[in-house]
Amino acid sequence: MLVSIYRYNPDTDEKPVMQDVEVELPEDKDLMVLDVLALVKQQDSSVVYRRSCREGVCGSDGMNINGTNGLACITPMSTAVKSGGKLVLRPLPGLPVIRDLVVDMSIFYKQYEKIKPYLINDTAPPAIERLQSPEDRAKLDGLYECILCACCSTNCPSFWWNPDKFIGPAGLLQAYRFLADTRDTADNERLSELDDPFSVFRCRGIMNCVAVCPKGLNPTRAIGHIRSMLIEHGT
Amino acid sequence: MTGMRTLTFDAVIVGGGGAGMRAALQLAQSGYNTAVITKVFPTRSHTVSAQGGITCAIASDDPNDDWRWHMYDTVKGSDYIGDQDAIEYMCSEGPQTVFELEHMGLPFSRTEKGRIYQRPFGGQSKDFGKGGQAARTCAAADRTGHALLHTLYQGNLKNNTAFLNEWYATDLVKNQDGAIVGVIAICIETGETVFVKSKATVFATGGAGRIYASTTNALINTGDGVGMALRAGFPVQDIEMWQFHPTGIYGAGTLVTEGCRGEGGYLINKDGERFMERYAPNAKDLAGRDVVARSMVLEILEGRGCGENGDHVMLKLDHLGEEVLNSKLPGILELSRTFAHVDPVKEPIPVVPTCHYMMGGIPTNVNGQALTQNEKGEDAIIPGLFAVGEVACVSVHGANRLGGNSLLDLVVFGRAAGKHIEEMLSQGLEQREASVTDIEQAQNRLARLNESSSGESVSTLRAELQNIMQNHFGVFRRGDFMQDGIQKLSALRERIANVHLDDKSLTFNTARIEALELENLFEVAEATAIAAEGRNESRGAHARDDFRERDDENWLCHSMYFPKGKRVGKRDVNFSPKTVDTFEPQVRSY
């Protein structure tokens, strides 16, 4: 199998190149892209990528695989590569490259921090847990599962254009996760902070985020809910 | 000094998983200058992979539940070498700790009454083993670790904890008094090496499952804390005790939560027989993990395994129905479809016992203070060093951890260490400055690695190490086999010491990190091997073919492995809880 990898090391390279590496794959197994990367690194230890859980829950190994953002550890080769083709690995688009497949995620995290991603409830907590009905808890399903892999935000043209001002799908999904939580009492404060032309409204609803989310989440829908809340909040 | 930058903090926590972030939160809330050094962005830590839940007597499922019942189960689960003062502390402080997490926003699943949902897990009982199966594991679907880790990260953001993300601690810095005054750390992004100076250094570096070829553990679980402690000359306790989780996905090693069996799933052999009924007539599939793992291996050895090679068994869930599976075990459906290519709604999941958890580690007291032994063999506190979570051996898990007790261990003892350090700092905690030599000493291995010009590759040596451990120190162990393994390890030591780093660049050099990790893996592996060979009995997860019985006369104690001279000593188990009567050792059956 031919693997074409984006290579760039600021210590030594003037500019990035796509490097082709030949890797021998076992015939009877459908490896994950991350397993193939490990085989590449066995040949050339200078190839750099992030990885941790290798089961799709930590969000370390988001990358662009044959043109589509995804997690290397849960993308099987059979899905990534059409028959006869090669595996093409590039860093997530739209963020500065640190080295090879590793991007600088600072601005992505900054947008996440901006939405105050923590429960705000200034009333004194009870001696036990705060009660919440199963129905109210169900409102958090499809929101809290985000793994911050950045596959969605780096697939979003609005985020490419305004990564400093548009929160992006990942951050907004979490913004709604707290707006939707019946235990959170800061809806007004949260909405006021989102109420500008950029933070939410740069979303054009093209659903690029939904198309690539490795956890099957739907940020566009969450953004729609925030829009409705903002409209109500403004009136 | 050595031309190296020094960063100074009141407390530095090495590791950004559940234990580290709970400790950091405690200290950040009290306003101390605290930093978390973590080799991955905090939410990428292995806590994220915990699925089934956090066990704790919050009396939601059963209003009469009692933390003493949880304590009884934990002591029994530990095969009686868990320290009863520590288990008492964990089980009694647990409810408050879990409520705090809920108040912080953790999205627990709920009961109709609006309380936290609890599911049955292995080794749980009511009324000190007399009242049948309990349901004591608090869950956020089957993503409890993810929910817990993100909630703690969020709590730390709220409290402005300083994070040194993607920094890697290489070694402890010890002053002339033997006190720990910080660590040497590399900023992975720039390659800069820094002395991180601190009045209190807390290890929360997690486990080391990567010493085995087949493990549920993340690739980052390389025993960095144990490696650093051993290199600094400190002992580790009960390091021979490794848990093999009954249900790792066959071939992939990824975890399938015990919660599957808690929700009513069960294991079958090739004849479709629910074989756990034979091995544990009462608890069946919810016996202790060591018991279930051994039963599975026996089924396989006796020719009743499944598949072409008869080398695994099956976990049956389809009878639970699609609705239950979707609401209670959605993550398992995902993992099974991805890694086992089966849909649990229709067919069983192929599973096999897989290395999962390190019960042993750096011995500590309930305040998280790391311990060694003085010349008389008495406990002695190591000034400045703390350990919490999987790297620590406080010891609440003894010879076998109960499912759901690891998340509880993380948050209870992360919090306890944070509180204790807070108190020490408020009373004025000072250590003597480290000298240039002290700091250079801690940089030795980094310097050697950076100068390496020949030698073998990390991946070759690592694979060899993992295979030795897998073949010689697995679910069942035997003296001659282990001695053979120790010989092989001993031959490997020098080769690993000469590991070759061909990429010497600075920016985000993961080859360098992997080489440093390999040395830690080796330290953990060798300590495991020597301690395992030394314990001549079967207890909990340590099952020997040549010593099949538990030997309370000689081994109702902790093992202590000392790196100097590679000596195995003993340490007393605590049998003196403060508020309840001692749980005396009994025959352990489920």
C-alpha cells in the first residue's frame, strides 16, 4: 500500500511536501488508518502524529484522510481508500501546522473556552445531587459526547475565515449543551455573550460539520436551537 | 544553573487524567499556584475510556444502601490485602465526592425520581454479602469516564488552573535531603527542557498496561510515574497485581464494560453454555474480575473456546433488546461494530481477558503522600512527593480491583491529596534548593538519549518487551516460566538502555518521547516480573499454577519491590479502620 503523507518539520524544512511511503499490509485484516501510521513510524520514526486511546473516544488523531476529516483510529482502510488508490494523509485543514500531521489547536480551544464550558448555577447545591428527570437529561444526549477532535470546526469554511470570531461548530455544540441543561441557570448571560454577528451567525448551515463528526453528532441542529433562543432572547 | 529555564509553582501535578485534575481543582480553588503537566491535552487522558461507571453508596437504587457494604465488597474483592483504613476512607467519602461531581455538571443518567442512575457491577452485594446483588455503580450511559474527565477539565477551566499541555515529565529532582523538589520536563512542541520546581509534586500519571502486548489501555499508558519513582530509588508496592479484564474485544483489545453484564448480558462458550454458573453459582457473570477472567481462560484451555482457534468466548447481549442497548450501552454498540464487526443487537461479541489495570504502584497513605521504608522496615514519608490514581497504591484495590472503583479512587484520593497539600502549604512548606548536580542527575538519561548514535529501534524493543510480559506473566503464572521471563527481561535491559533515537529534532519529536516511555515500560515490567516470581501463593489477580492456594500465613501482606538490588520485601496490610470493625480474611467465593 502506498501512503502519501504531508511532511513538514520547521527545524529543517523550508516548505511542506507530500512524501510517499510504501507499507506492507497484512492481507487478511482490515487495519485502521492509525495502525498503518504505526507501521509507517516503524520505518521512519520522524513521522509525527498525535494518538492516545486508539478507540475513538479521546479525539487525538483527527486528520484529513483521503480528503475527509476523521479519526485515524476508527477509520478502516477499506473505507478510507478506494480500491487501487493510495492512502493520503494531511493535517486537519485551516489550523497552523506544527509538524507533519500535528496542528496547533490553540484557537480551537480558545473558542471552546469562550462559551464558558462549565455548569453555572449559583444557588446552593443540595446535600445530595441536583435532581433531573430522565427527559431533561435526554436533552443532553447528542451534545455531551463531543470529544473535541476538531474534525468539524476544521471542515467549516466559516471557521476557516473567522477562527477568531466565529465560535465554530464544536464550541457551539457545547454552548448548547449548557443552554439545554436544566441545572444551568446562566442562559441569559450565555446568550448575551453569543449575541453578535460572528459568534453564532457566521454559520451558514451547510452541515459540513455533521458530515464528518466521528461521533455522529449534529452541531448544525444545536446551532439552530441557539439561533432560536437568541431571537427569543432579543425580543 | 545549567542554562535551563526554571518554572516555579506551589504544587505541580504530573498527569491530566481524573486523579490529577481532581487534585488540581482542589488546589486551584484554594488559590495556590498550581500547574498540571500533561503529555496529552487533558481530555485525551485514559480516564476518558472508562465506561461503566463510578461505584459509590449514594443510595439512589436502594435507599438503604450503606457505604460499609461497599467497603465489605471492596475488602473481599481485594482478597484481603487492600488497606482497610484507605478503603474505609474511599467508601465513606465517596458519596460527597460524587455529589460534588454532579454539582459541577457531570451528566449522569437518571432514574424516574431524578436521581443518579446506578447499575449492578461485579462483586457488589447488599448487607455484607448476605443481601444479594447490589446496583451501586453510578453511570453516565456507558461513557462515564468521558463525562467525568470533561467535567473535571471544565471545572479546572472555571478555576483558572495552569495547564502545561503536551509537556512530558522525564525524571524527579531530588535535593540533598532526599526530598522531591520538582521534575525535569520537556515541552513537546518546542523541545525545550525545563526544571519545574515545586513544593509538592503529585504523580497522577496513570497505569502502564502497555507493558503487555494485549491491553485495553491507551497507547499513552506507559507507567511514567512508576518509572520515575524507581529511577529515583523509591519502592513500588503490589506491582505483581495486574487485572485482566474479562471482556476485551478479541483481536483489538478494546474494552467492553462490565456494565454489559450488569445490565443482564452474559458469557457463553462454544456450546452456548452460560459457563459462569459453574464457576460462581451465586454471582455468576458478576463475580470478581479475576474469577471471571480465570474461568474464561479455563474454558478456552479445556477446548470450549469459540472461533476457528477456539481462543475466545462470547458475550451475549442481544436478549436485552435494542431499546435497552441503545439507551444504556450506546458506546458498546459503536465499539463492537467498529472493532469486532458485530452488531450486539443481533449477535454476541467475541471477547478475551485483556490486561486492564495496575493494582500496584507507588505506596501512599490516605493523604496521597508517597511512602518508602526506613532501615527498620517502617513506613517513611518521602518529602515533597505525592501519588494519586492508578499510579498510586494507597491501597484500596489490593490483589483485585472491583469494577467502578477506579473512578472513585481517582476523585476521592485526588481530592484528599489536594486538601492535604493545601493544608501543608498554608502551614508553610519549604524544601532546600536543588543543586546544579541534583538537576543534572535528573537529566542524565535525556542527555544520553540525545547523544545516541547506534542501537535498536524503539518499536522493535517495545514489541519484544510486550511479548515477554504477555507470555510469561499472564492470567496464570508458574515459577519456572516466570524465571525464564525474568532472564529474558534482564537481557533486554541493556538493549533498551542503548535504544537508538535517530530523530534528534526539537519540534514535536514524538520519537524522543516514545524512547523515554520505553524505559519506563521496562522499569514497570521488570518490577512486575520480580515481584510476581516472589509471591509464592495465589491471591486475587495473581494466580499461580505451582502455588494454587492463598497463603495467609506468609503472604497476607503487601509486596514491596525496591529497585536497589531488585529486592522484594513485605509491608503490613492495614486492618484498622477507624469507625467500623475489621473485616477478617475469609474464604473468597462468589
